[in-house]
Amino acid sequence: MKTITFESTGFVYGSLWGGGSGAYPARKLTANTKKELLEKANAGLDGSLDSGMGYESLQGAILEIKKITTLLIKGEEFTNLQVETEFIGNLKEKDKDFLFELYMNEG
């Protein structure tokens, strides 16, 4: 038996209430396909992707996407993990650089 799931974590970037901009951890998402995961993440740019900070508006996010493949062979479970990083939303290059640095230092 083979199962594949996708999970994402990361950081959202947006305009803070009262001015300025910043990043905050993104809510963890899970899905059965990468396409479904990215659809959920992009839909979350309405404000629901942030994990509680609250923004005036979100511009985008950096996501660490994990593809988890699990095989069950003769009663034993084997797991393969593939990880990639992806940006979503409408981010300027300087915003991407900021998020990537944050991800590398905090993620």
C-alpha cells in the first residue's frame, strides 16, 4: 500500500495594522496533492493563512512543502520525505529575500 500526503509550513508576509510590514508563521496545511495544497495556501492569502497575528492584508508567503510518501511492505512502514520551498502571492524581490532569510534562520 502506498500513500502520499503533502504538508506545508512557512511564513506569511503582509501589511501590519497601523503601518509597516512584517512576517509571521503560517498556519500548517495538509492536502492529498501539491495542487490542492497550493490552492488552500493561495486561498489563505485572504488572511486565514496567518497563524494568529492578524494583518491588514497579506501579500504572500514562503512555504516549505513536504511530500510524504509512505509504503507498507510486509507489515513494515517506510517513509520517504521530499522537501521544497515555494513562494506564493504577489511578493517583490526584496520581500522574497526577507522571507527566505527568515526561513533559513528560523525555519
